[in-house]
Amino acid sequence: MVRWGTGVPSWVFLVVLGGSLAADPCLIISEVNADNPKLDTTEFVELYHTGGQRAPLDGYTLVFYNGNGNVAYKVLDLKGHATDERGFFLVGSVDLRPKPSILLPPNTVQNGPDAIALYRSGAARYAEKMNATAVGLVDAVVYMTRWTSGAEVLAEALTPGQRPFVEDEAGHEGDESLERCLLSGDAWTFQLAPPSPGQRNRCTPPPPGQPLISELRLGGGLADGWVELTGVLGAGPLVLAVLDRAGVATVSVDVDNARDAMVTVEIEKSFMKGDEAGAVALYGGRAADLLVGSSLNDSQPIDAFVFSGRGGVPSDDLTETLVPGRAPYQLSPILQEGGVYLSRCGVAPGPRDPGVFWEAPQTHSLPNNCPWPRTCPQSPGPPSTTDAPPHLPPWGRGDFVINELNADSPGAAEDGEYVELWHPSGRRVALAGLWLLLFSAHDNRPYREISLSGHFTTARGYFLLGSDRLVPAPSLRLPPNTIQNGPDAVALYRSPDGPPSSLQSGVPTAGLLDAVVYRLRGSDKAARTLSEALTPGQLPLLEDANALPGDEGLSRCGGLHPADLSAFAVAQPTPLRENVCPPPPPPPEGVVLNEVSVARWTNQSRQWGSFVELVGPPRTPLRGLVLLALGEEDRGGAILALPLTGSTDSGGFYLVGNVTGADQSFPEGTTVPARGGVALCHDVFSVCRAVATRGLANVSIIRDSVVFSHHQALLLSLGASTGEQVLPAPRSVQAGPVSLSRCTCCQPRSPTSWTSSAPTPRTTNLCPSSAFSSSIDLCLGPLASDWQDHSANCSDLLLQGSRVAEVAGYLEQSCRCGISALYLQGFKFWCVSSWLRVKGSMMALSPHQKTLILQTSSHLPPPHGEGSCSVPNADPHTSPEAALSLRVGLALGLVGLLGLVAALFAYLYKKRRPLNYHSMELSENRDGPSEF
């Protein structure tokens, strides 16, 4: 359980300690109780000022909305009121205790579906029966009961992208309310709890259900560090590790969890400082399995905490491995003499999330004492930064783009116009500091400048603004015929300091995120100034009214690069839905993945840049292909969806990545994951992007893929199954980086075609060679339970490619040197009872790999040792490739034998019946031999 702010006032600690949650204080809706048992006589709305002190409420207005009609049914001007000395302000029923500052008759606050919104008035005026508006909005909560629905319109207007909260009368014994709690980082939520009017919210995190890091102290001055763990009793052997920012273990300690559910582990201050970057991780196992000085590997911790300090930032590998999809906790730049105390306070479920930790007073073996955070619900990030919100996963760090534009809808009213924005994370994101400018080409000035602060995208990353009669309803409504038909432009800016036009003369370019310049027929020259400033070197787009029956718009169909007009196409309007794009050209024939290299695949400190190499016929255009790089879902999900734009070179190669001489680079901040998969997708970009973000059931659009992960969902999304993955083996290369290389051409989606080798961009891949072959003759025990069950028809089992891959996997577990099914081509197998004899000539990449293979075979049972492999009359079977060759050879031999018998029969027949020369006729009109 978490205690909120008992003892020393929370704001003191926030001012002194700073940290990632420090922000200007604000007024928020902190708790709502809209439905009491029996008669509604203790309803209330609680406001809280995050400064934790008395604050005047002049200029604020509290508005209550009815979900039946979506209009205001009560408006309270808070002028002349103030919060109490602790920051609380109550509006509620006359029977409520403590007594509210504004009294309401019983049953005033409606049960739902309804909403309550807090506004900072400014020049706006709010009145009963007005429609829901986001103008001047400071905070809002949309709620409903278990038995009602219909709050979607209020949610889109006040909390876009967020579902209404449910006040469930069965959630707690007696009464319950909706209390506001910080989820993680800067994300807020409401959750059910017993009412606590005029008191700090309890914000109890969900039961852990597993061992977790609960509290820690990073050392400073003379103080050592320590880590408090909870839920460890009966969890089996545990080891706590401290790692430096490069991922090297500096401390490895066994956790004594035999007696208590909460355990504290002391750490010497020099290994866990409050002014340096590093990490703390809890693993299953023992300290002997994780030695001090060992480097980070791909083992997944039970829980982890990664932090940045004034001494630097942790490596990307450390963050990605320990807290995938999360950002490190940013420590305060001022280190206190007693160190830094951090407590688990956020209510987000699940481990490995630094965002749930806050700087808080030490409790040490007691429930955490969490101060009230000073971030504000409608301001999820520092307004002066242009970075994406830090809680987004690495693949979602791109910024907003213009996704669709409909500037000319049919009819004189033109009430179907809209602009649709999209965030590449595909998640709910705040639009704080964003401005949308509508430019006219007649004077090259904005005729409309729209602030998007206070709004959020939908749960899938969309934001729609347009005509007030548009369906679906836009989050920001415009009068009909607002968006001009052209030649004009739409531009999106990040400008937290005010309107872009007031900060820069002419056509502003500072803070520009994306732009679309469009025209009517014959008007491209009129938009020249806008084009040169916003989309230099490109002609304006034409929204052709005759291109499609009915309405049409400009849809993003070819990538996410900003200000790239070539990414747009005239298409059917699809507001708040996936764009419907024209079909791509036919897929290029013979183009497949040829090599994949990841910077982390190396057995030395020097790293090679990540790249993906394609191979196909020389000079083949690749338009219509999208390169996908997918990561495991629990490590951040999709990484990359990149439309390919060029052609293969004279040698048939096409190189994509962060290496010298690449034909196309990875977008900034993206790369190929160390564990995941790479695929070539052929379809419109939006469809291929859906594969990367949500997976795919129909894999017909996947032209080729290679998977280097055991993750089942990832295998399914790329049309593969268990056993059809190829894992990199750094030991296969003596020193240096490692690639996965194709060694047989050119069957797509063929895991037996791949092996580990040294990188060879734009040159022939390094593949196993007979020059380094060695004779292998082994006797293997049962590889799986069904081998013994099917010993009578062992040949049928071995003629399955997955079974040969299973044998290769068995050998690779012992060797760790890159043995795959490719290495077993031509091998013979004997299967007697549950024993398997494997014999053949195994090729290798190099003398180094050959030595590793021979070392492995020397430690496996010989064929004439104990077991059934020594039976002399066992029938041999070959691998699928050799078996296929044998079948083809037998078939050809049989055809040849039948032909020979037929010829002999004809010869003997003719010899027994000589030709009748008296019946022969000569033709003088024909040349050549006579017909018999």
C-alpha cells in the first residue's frame, strides 16, 4: 500500500529534490463521487492545487455536462474562492463532511454518462445548455456507470482518445469514488477507491503478484545505497545486480528471501551513486550465474530500474534490454548529502517501468510515503522541448505528420473538409505546443492559425479537425468552407512560445513538422513562394475532383518523411481510419532478403553498423516494397516500416542501413532490433505499416522474411512457425561483427537458406565451404518425446524440414557456433528405437568454425558406444535435400530403363517383320528421306 504525503508536506520534497516530476503547480480535478448508495446526499467534486498550499480560484469555472445531449447542465464560477492551506477545494452535497466550500442540493451531480470539466476562463464565457468545448480547458473527467453508455461524444470533445471511466457501485463495499492517480511518467488515470474528500488520494497500486523493486536509495556523500524488494517470499532463488551505464555488472548479490516478503539489500555507495547513470535489476537465479564484471546479455530480468544522472546517460542497449519501451528515470542535477530516495508510487501495473518511481521520503520497511506529483494532466511534457514524450517506445519517437487532407468536398456548403494528423506511435499522445496554420497562396500568409494545445489524439494516434457537420465528429470543429480549395497550404508546427507567424516574418519555417502545398488545375505557379518555403524542390499536389466518383482527398500512402509530397495520393476520404490507397505496382520478381546485420551482434567491443541487404536482378525498381523490422512485443514492438525508393545496382544489390554507401538510410532513431525479424512487404504503405504495428493474419503480402527470435506472436505475424527462426551465433566468427547471410538462392521465407557469418555488404556472402569440411559420425539420444513413439517410420519424420532443423538445433545447443539445417545437407541418418545416428561431411565457414565443430563432436557419443546406434543393419536415411535428389535420380533412372526396354522391343519387332519393298513409292516432289 502507498501512503500519500503523510508527515512532511509533499511540496517541500519536490522543491528540494527536483527530479523528473518537477513542474509548475496547477489546479486539477482530483476526485469525483457522483453516485452514493441510496439517496445521493454526499456527492462531491474535489479540486486540488498541486502546490499543496492556499491558491485563489479567480478565473476558473467548473462545468457539469449531461451525456444526454452533450450540453452543460450546471456552471459554477469559482471567482472569490480559494483552496484551503493544503490545496484542496470541495464542491458537494450539504451532508458531506468536511463541509464543502460550495454547497449543492442532493442529487445534483448526475450519475453518468456525464462529464465534469474545469476551465480557465480568459475571454471565454461558459453557460448552461452550451455544447461541450475544449476552449480554455484545464482538466476534465468523463464517466459512466456499468449500466450506461453514450459518453463517446463528451470523451472526444474533452478527453480525446481516452475511454470514459466507470464508477462501479460494486467496486467497494459501501461507497466509492473516482480518484485521480499518476499512472507512469506523466500519464494520469482515474481509479475506484473509497471516498476521501479533503484528503490525499490513496492511489494504491495493483497487487504485485511477483517480486518487485519497491524503494531504493542511490548513495551520496557518506551514505551507502540500498534496494528494498517486496513480494520475494517463496519466489525461489533471486539475484540483485547493479550495472554501470555500459551494462557491466558491478554488484551481484543473492537475495535472502526465505523468511520475509520484504527484503532490503545494502549496496556500497561507490557502486550505486546518485549522480551517475546505471541500473538495478532483479533476476531469477543465483549470483554465481551473473558474475561481477560480466557484460549485459539478453536475459530478461524480473524487475529493473534504469536511471540517468548528471554523470551521463545509460547506453541504449542497457535501456532497451532492461526496460524495453521505457525511458530511464532522470535524476535531479542536485545530489543531496544523504543520497536520493526513490519509491514506487505510480499505479501502472507490471514491472520494469522507471516511470512509476518518484523521489520521496525514506520509509524503509514501511509502506511508501508518496508525495503528490506536480505534473499536470493536460501538460504531459515540458513545453519547451521538441522531443516526443519520453514514455513512448523507441519506434514511436517520430513526431506528428499530416496524414490526410480534404480541402474541397462536393456541394456548395463544403461541410466535409478536414485535416487529419497522426502520431507514428499509434497511441494516445498530447498535442501540447502544436499549431496548425492554413496558408493562402494569394498573399503567402496564414488565414487561420489554430492552437492544438490541450487536445489529445485518439487511442490509435489520430487527430481530426474539420467542418462541424463532418462524420465522424472532429475533435476541433471549424465552420463550413473554412479550408480553402487551393492554391494553398497546410503546415504543422511545434511552437510552444506562441503562434509561429508572430515569431518569424514571412512564411515561418522554425519548428515546422510537416506541410502540404496543394493546388487546382493550372495554378501550380501561384503557390511557388509557399512551395519554396515549406516543401522546397517539389511541385504542389493536385486534389483532382475528377479522379474518383464522389468525394476525394489527399492521403499519405508512401512513408512518414515530413514535407514529402511524393508520399501522398488522391484517394477516398477515410477520417480517423486507415488510409485507403491506390494499389502498388506489381511486385518486383526475384528480389529477396540477402543479409541482415545488427550492431549488437558482435563478439568484440567494436561494432558494425546495422544494415539489411536485398538481392535481385540488376537495375530492378523496388517501388511498392516496404521494409519491415519488427521487435518482440515485450521489448518495444515494431521498430521500422520503410518504403523502398530506389533500384538494385548493377550487381543486383540494394543496401539499407546506417553504413557507408547505403542506398537508403534507416530513419533517425530507428534500427533493426537484436531480437525480432525483418520482412519485405508488398502493398500500400498503410497496410504494411499495420503489419508492423498490429501484426497480420494474412501473410500473402509478405514477399520474404527472416526471423531471429523465439517470440510466438512475431513468428505468426510473419507467417513463420516454431523451428523456422535463425538465431545469430557470434562464435561462428573468430572476431568482429556477425551477420545472418543467405546461402542458397532464391527461395523466399526459407530459414534453411540462412547462416551466421561475417558481414559482406555488396559482395558475395560468406557461406559454408567444402574446403573446411570435417567428417561427422554421431549417436544422438531422443530429441523429443515423439521420436520414440514414431521409431517405426523414422524416415517420414526425418523427411520433414522441421525435424532436420531440430537435429541442427540440438547440435547448435552444444556448439553455439552457427550450425543450422543448411549444414546438414547431404547427411545420412539412421533411426533405431529412440536413437539417431548422424553421419556426413559438414562444411564450415572457416578453420575457426571447423575447429569448434570438431570440438563439439568429440564431446558427443560415438556411434559404436552404448546405445542402439551400433546396430549394423539399420537402414540409412538422408536429409530432405539429399532425399529429394535421390528421388529425382531414381525417377530419371526408371524413365531411362523404360525407354531402353521400349527401344529393344521395337528393334526385335521390326527384325521379325521385314519391310515390304514392293509397296514402297518414290516421290520426286519431296526432298529428304522417304516416310516409312
